Amino acid sequence: MKNELPGGWCDWLAAETHQPYWQQLQDFLAAELAAGKTIFPPPSARYAALAGLQPAQVKVVILGQDPYHGAGQAHGLSFSVPFGVVPPPSLRNIFKEIARDLGHAPPQHGNLSAWAEQGVLLLNSVLTVEAERAGSHRKRGWEKFTDALIAKLAQEQDGLVFMLWGSYAESKADLIDAQRHCVLRSVHPSPLSAYRGFIGCGHFSAANRFLRERGKTEIDWALAG
């Protein structure tokens, strides 16, 4: 299963793909598919967050928990949905904060691929989920893999921005040296909590300010369409 990882990440994360938990995870996923269960996102999009983005190109990490579990929603990027799919409530709140923070009008779609192309790693902590069963693939090994990925990024690079929204994402702060990186924390953008701190957090302008101060190209958070 190692070769499924996109180029650049394959060798970078080789130590993880040789761990017993990794094979156990792959066996679990194969068994779920063999049992006729529908798994999101489709295998071709499982590592979409890493595709086309080399480790050295990462500038910002936006951490989600697990993929959307509704049909057609998940395509491998945290918080993102494919073109033609109505943006879910949390994503709409993200767009509201960008509009408030930077003045960009909310787009009519929810595809965040344009951010990924600029160096934003849209990473879910868990990379798969069973259809209509939120959280069904937690504690199967994905967390070990993505924790290792976050820790390695934080250890081997300097001046990254980590956006941690909600208590689960904030628990990953221990993997990151805040003296070397910008760690932005807030409540989750879900309708249950967005107006208790996410709307007004200013994370998008803060991220660009941090990147600019370190001589890096800012992220264009505006999405066409």
C-alpha cells in the first residue's frame, strides 16, 4: 500500500508505512470493501490532500477530523467538497469568516483545490469513513499516520501556519513547536460553535501576515466562481 502515497510523500513517510499498524489499517479497509460497504472518499482520492503538493511546498495546514460521510461530498481535502456539491454548513462559515476578515465574497462552490495548489495542506486526521456513519474509521490507525505526518512537517520545516479549529484539532498542538511555527486556534466552524469565536478569529489575515513576515508568498483565499 506504500505506493499509493503520492510522490514525495512516499519516501518521506516510509517509516510509517512499514509499521504494523499500517498493514492492519489496510487490512481493515480491504475487509470493509469486501463486505460491500461504501467508503468515502473513493480510493483514487484517499490521499488527495498530498497529491500535487510536495512536503517542502506546504505553507499552511488546515486540520479536519474525518471526511464528509454523505454521498458525493468527500474528495480527499479537509472541509472541501467537489464542484457541484452544495457547501456544508461548516464550510459556509469558513467563507463567512474569510469575507469578514479579508472582504472576499463567498464563492458559489465549495471546492478548495485552489488553496491546495498554493501550499495549503487540507488534511483530515482520519482519511476514510463509511457512508452515513460519521467517525466510523476513527482509532483504526489513520490518526497515528497523520500525527506522524504533522510532527514530521513541524520538525523538518520552519515557519508553517497550523490552523487548529475545535478541541480535537487543538489536541494536535502538542506535535508542533509554537516557537518555530504559527499555531492558530479557534472553536470549530460548525453551526454549533462558529459564533462563539470562529467568526471573528482573523486566522486568514493572520496566516498571510505570518507568511509575509517570513518572505513567503501569501495565500490567495479568494475562490473564483
